Amino acid sequence: MGDTCTVGRYTIPKSPKYPYLDIALADNPGGNYDLQNNEGSQKPLIVIEVYCNNYDDATCYDVSMKAKALMLSYGFQCKTGPMKIGNTDPAVARWTARYQRIFGAGDKLVKVN
């Protein structure tokens, strides 16, 4: 695998440079409400999808595992994946994973390991 990977939002039609990593906030539910209905925490769900042309599952897997290691280092739990899923363009490999963690009021995003 080369040393670069494009990161952004994958939209069609578009000619991205492969490999391409899409990261999106899929959900951000609140929790730990007090009696005045103040939110005490949030639990963001981040979806990471990796796209590679020419059916390149090996590169998708490699990029997905590097993204997973980074997400885990910030305390996110891997909820699903990384795994191969279908794509509208059969010549483009697509892998996806979902990560989630709880942030309490005042928490900052720092590496935990």
C-alpha cells in the first residue's frame, strides 16, 4: 500500500483518489439526564468506510485496520467491522466499521492508549 489515503466524504458522482476513507457521524444520542433534563453525556457513533478500486480488498483491509487502531487509541469501541460490504460500483471494494464511546460533560478527546 502507498503512503497516502484520501479522507473526506464519499459522494457520487465523483472521481476520488483511491484508497479513500469516508468518516461520518451517524448518531449522537444523549444520556445521563438529570431531573431538569440536562444532558450529562453523549455517545457518538462514527462510521468509517474505506473504498478501493480494482476490487482491492487487501488495501481496504489494511487502511481499515489502521483506522481501527487509531479509533481504539482514543477510547472508542469497535461495534461492527471492519468488514466488506456491497457497493453500487462492483469494481470498487468497500469496507465499513462503526465505533462508539461515551463522552461525559467536560470530557476531552485524548489518547487513552
